[in-house]
Amino acid sequence: MQRLTNTAELKVLRDNLLQAQDPHRPIVRVCRGPGCLAVGADKVSQAFQSAIQSQNLEVKVQPLVKDTGCHGFCSQGPLVNLAPANLCYVRVKPEDVEEIVQTTLVKGAVVERLLYSDNGTRYKSAADIPFYRMQQKIILQNIGVIDPLDIHDAIMAGAYHSLAKALIEMSPDDVIRTVEISGLRGRGGGGFPTGYKWKRTVENARENPGPVYIIANGEEGDPGAFMDRAIMEGDPHAVIEGMAIGAYAMGVNQGFLYVRHEYPIAIRHLAAAIAQARALGLLGKNILGAGFDFDLQINRGAGAYVCGEETAIIASLEGRVGEPVTRPPYPSQQGLWGRPTVINNVETWANVPHIIDHGAQWYADLGAPRSTGTKIFSLVGKVKNTGLVEVPMGISLGALVEEIGGGVPGQGRFKAVQTGGPSGGIIPYELKEEFTDYHFHPPDVKPADKMELSVDFDSMAQTGSIMGGGGMIVMDDHDCVVDLARYFLRFLEEESCGKCLPCRLGLKGMLEFLNNFSQGKGAPADIDALESLGKALVDGSLCGLGRTAPNPVLTSIRYFRDEYLAHIVDHHCPAGVCRDLITYRIDPEICNGCTLCAQTCPQVCITGANQQLHTIDQDACIRCGACMDVCPVDAVVVD
Amino acid sequence: MSSSENPQNQVISFTIDGQPVQARPGWTILETARHYRIHIPTLCFHPALKPWGSCRLCVVEARYGKRGKVMPSCLNPPIEELEVFTDSERVLNVRRWVLEMLLAGCPASREIKKLAAAYGVTSTRFAVTDPEEECLRCGRCVAVCNEVVGVQALTFGSRGVKKVLETPYRVPNNACIGCGCCVSVCPTGALQKRLDTVRGDLSRRTGHGYAH
């Protein structure tokens, strides 16, 4: 690759690439996001490659097969998008590829059975599908479109255009001011204003001259969250460009990408992207001839959740044990090797090029007044459409879950939404309408004070939850809040670094309470004790992990105290989840004696002859629920 | 801020439990409180060591304007006009719970029983895993060996609830010079019983392996 020596050459390269591209050439985009890979997207991609290369296709132009990042609609994977026909095929199997090639690529017709259909409507293009229609894709706009391993593809989509703009048109202070005016807040969950953080760091560096460092936090450990993964895998150049712009603004020559070891594809794509950017002169010495040096290095996290905390990242990068230290001093004062350091989430960095490109005011107009821009959520749990969604901040929770998520599958009823992962809270779904936004209105405004709960930093914090990294777990009435709180506490107890006593002993202690509750033990007074212990952790713990760890428990007690009381007083789990409080039985009216449950039962404790009523031996039953899952007539009921 | 020209003479004026106090530059809230003989309990703090902030017993509630925050006094320097409360309800809540959990965590320690009793905590609701345990993993011994003695014979092993005090690779460490500093700084006396696991059997520590 020819090294670019000035910004004009970047533009020439882009124009040449765009001209060389045949707009009529068919492009097959196979999603290789985590969800699609798990259901065999790599085999689909291989099938396309071999089907196109092996035979002489009767087409004028050879189609191009691209392995792209996540398309977002994970529940319908593997996903294949075809351009320029603008078709979206869902649940594509390797066997279907031959038909797609023959019907769509050769004849130009549509394979109807592979289109997404909902309520009897078939949707040809992705943009029409309700799941995509409600979204506003800014960070995700290139993800799923470009080939992340090819920098030319990214440049055609506009990558590094903002870096060139910043280098020639803006002074470093202009860049910081633009980011500050845009209102961008940290996407890792804390919501700290990014521009302010940058400004403070530069001021600290001026008082104390020397190197400044920037770090991208790609240690995304929340269960059920994969936003940063999608960005790093699908559009690594967005992160690199954002960091390069930040480096220019703050006078940084060395940046670090701290990515968890569990994301090998992200690391591979980032490494390839860095190497290609270096070859083009977009990283390294004298970037685009602007006299600015910046390089990036990838550091892998060794699997500790707490290393997503900024002081723990610094400790880990310095080669110390990944344990947080008390702030202040903040990293912007004394960070990596004692120097001012800016740590931003991967998604925050990926926002920066768009702000520089379109301007601060454009970004400030997106989303809600105090939470500007868009946010990526990974929508999982009891919704029909699970996947990665990007929506403007301030969207109502109801719209996000019901219209984009498509509602709860089956007979269930929405119960709650868990936001922000293990550090977030459980918000009852009813709150979406009864939420009173007293924060922005004077207290005497009464008439229409029932407004929809909006998804932004401040409204989420008022419910007792947090926005967090963007995990959003939807629960229905078959999910038990005690069990979910217990699940998150167990996760955090494993992941606590053990440095401070409230977190190390407190998480264990809170788990002891919850384990008792889930077994029907304890007294109502224990709920208050648990709440008080949770508050002690919030006040007493050293870092964000311990300070936010009680959130799932505190919010579930606040909103679902009845459910806790049902466990303790009535020894009954209303959702039918907590194993010690439930029994499975077979309804004699419904059972048709198919013997499937008896064959599945791991304890072999279901008896009954063929075509006759089956019964469960309650003494041997381990309440695994396998019989309930296989019963074709739903005769197994839980009490 | 005082208008004195020598920055060493500048003092920071604030209040602890309503009492006006003055801190020298560089003092933490805890050091100021100790200077005025205001009692704040500590376990991991030791004047010879850098504050580590693990026990969280020294938390105080600091109010500045309308904002109140519970913070460890051993790590935080005061600012002008700060109002510090050493025994507000939020502070006592943290202390009582930490002490109650410590009663289950180190049930054999008399020091902790005494300290807990002073805060009205005499029994614990939590499960006792090891009735002989005295170590609370405060980190004083590790810090003294590292910062003062400079041999790094001791370290923490494992993580989270499994965190233990041990030597690298769990074998007696030849780096240990047997100075006993770790024993003398231990707030509960837990290290007295463990010293031999750190320095090894003295009768066998001769010859080439004995590095120091």
C-alpha cells in the first residue's frame, strides 16, 4: 500500500476507489457477528465463496462475497444481505446458498421463503423490517456493510475523513471544544462528559509537562452485552480514527487498546486494521503529513471483569495486579505511569469521528437534551427480536422493548427490564408509563405529568438503575427477580478483586441472604437487613464494582418486595423458578401418555405406560424442568 | 486559603463533627482527626505505610454544600469548608456491617471482637467458614514487606472471596529475612502463626538457597 503523505492523497485514494467500484456488481454480505457465527455463518460464507468460484456463473459480473460485522438482528441469524438488490435473507443455511446464487444472483429473482416474515407480512429489504425501521444507525452504519479486514472498504465508506478534517481544519482546542459542545457522555456507563474529561487532562498536562496517554476500554464483561465487541469486530477503523482524533486534540503520541482476551476476533480485526492504517500512514510518524505522531498498541485483558474499571486497567497495563485504587487522583491527573491519561469506552471513541464530521450542533440535536447522540443496546431476554440496536437517547422504554423488540414471545407478560448489567437495576415494566419526570418540570405541573420513561442517563439513574454499557435484559412473568439478583451477585462475587472488605465480604453476605430467600428461609426483617447491607456496600466500597453491585438487589426490593415476601412468608416462588420452592406435576386432564418426558428425565423418576397418565416421583425429582420443555401438549405444570 | 506566602504555612480549615480543625497541606482527614484526638477506627491504616484503603472502617461522611459523600478518611485530603462527620448514620451503617461480616470472616480474632463490641455488634448473621481464621487480608504485612523492608516476600494469592495471604508459588520464600515486621504490623496477630510458612523452617535455611 502506498503511504499517504497528505490529506489530499486520502481524498484521491477514496475517489479512485469509488470510481473503480462497479455499482452494479452484486455484493453478498454475510453477517459474522457472534450470534450468526454461533449458528453457522462461517459455513454459509464458505458456501457462497465456493458456489461463486467453482462454477461458471452465467452473470456478467462476478459477485463479491463480504464477511462483515454484526448486522444486529441476532435472533434471525445467519443473516445475509444482498446489494444492490437490497434483499435481506434470514436464517440462511449452507444448503440454501445454491438456491440464492441461482435465483437471486443469476436470475435476479427473490427467494421468498428466506425473507423475514412477521404477522403474515414478508419484508424484502432490511430497512422495512420493524426491528430496523425504528433504529437510527450512526455508529453501526458501517458495521455489517464494510469488510473489517479491508481498509480500502472502510475508506470508501468514509473512514479517516474526519481525521483529515481535524488535522487540516481544526486546532487541537477546536476539537476538544467541538466534543464538549456536542454533549457526548461516556458510553461505558458512567456518563461522564467526554469533552470535559479531555479538557481537564490537557490542563493537567500543561501544568505538569510530559507525555499523555489515551486508552480505549474494550473490556466489556457484562453478561449479555456485546456492543463494544460488535464495534471492534465490525468497524475497527472507527475506534482507531476516534482515538487518533483524540490524540491529536490532547497531544498524545501513544494509545492503548485494552481488549479482553475473550474477544479473539476483535483483537484480530483491530490488529489487522492497525497494521493497514500504519501502512497507509494513518498511524505512526507524521500522520498525513501533518507533523503529528500517534501509534496504537493492543493489550489483552486476562479475563478479570474488574479490569473494566479505569484504575484497574491502568494497573493491568503497568503490569500490576488488576485491582482498582482509590480516586482521587483521577486518571486525568495521575494515570498510566503517573501521567495524565484519558480512558474512554470503545463506543465513545467511535462517536468522535461522526462529531468531527457533522459538527457539534448536529450531534447535540440528536437524542435527549442532556444525553445527546445515539446509544447501542444489546436487547436480549424475553423479546421476540433479540439483537444489537442503535437508538437515539431518550427513546421511550416501551418503544424500545415493544416496537423494536417486537414484544414478548408466547403467552408471557412483560414484567421488568434489567439495564446496565450486573451494576444496573431491575425496572418494573409498569414504570414505563407511570414514571413522573419530576427532574425537568416544576413540581406544580400536574396535568400530563405521567410521561413515558425515557432511556437516557438521568432518567435511568432516577429509577435506581443505571444506563450502563448498554445491556438490556427483558424479563417476563416466568423470570424470578430474586433469582436474577442472585445470578448477578454470584457473578460479581466471582469477579470481585477482594481488595476492600465491603465488597469482598459484603457480596458473599448478600448472596447468603438471597440463597436463603430462594430456599424459602428467612424472615421479613431480613429483607430490610439486606437492603441496609446493600446501602453499606454502596457507601463503603472502593470502586465502581462494589458501589454498584447492590443495584439489582436494591431495585428489586424497591419494586418487587412482594415477590421477596412470597418467597419468605409463603415459601412460594411466583415465577416458578427457585428450585427449592417449586414442584413439577403432570396434569392428568392433559397428559396423552406420549412417554417423551419419561425418556428425557435425567433422574428417571417419571413413570407411566404408553398412552397412559404419567406421574413424577417428587422425592427423586431435581426440578430441572426438562420434562416441561419436551412435553408436546404442555401437560407439565409448575406449582 | 491563607494568604501567607510560604505554602508550608498554609492550612486548610474545615470541621470534624462540628469542631473547627486545621490541616497542614498533605494531611488526610484521618491524620487531621488524629492530630485533634478525634477517634476514627482503622484496621488497614498504619502510619509507616502508604494508605491502602481496604478495610473501609475509617469512612466518614463529608458534606460540601448540599452534597454528602461517604469516603475513607485515610485516603482523602480535606478541602476548605468541608464538613466531616465521623459517626453519621451512613458511616455507622458501613462500619457495623463491615464489623459484623468480619466477625464471621475472622472469628478467632479478639481484636475484632473488641472493636465490634464497641459498635454494638456482638453476634453475626453470616456463615463462619473457618473458626480459626484471624487474617482479614488488610494488606498491612504485604505493604510493610514491600515498602519498608523492600524484599517482597509476601503477597496476596487468588482473587475475591478466595483471596489469601501467601508466598509466591506457596513455598517458603528465601527472600524473607525473618525481620518480623509483618508480624508486628498485623492488626490481629494472624501472621504470628503463619511466619514459618513464609520464611520456612529456619534449621534448613542455610547454604546456597539462602540468598540474602
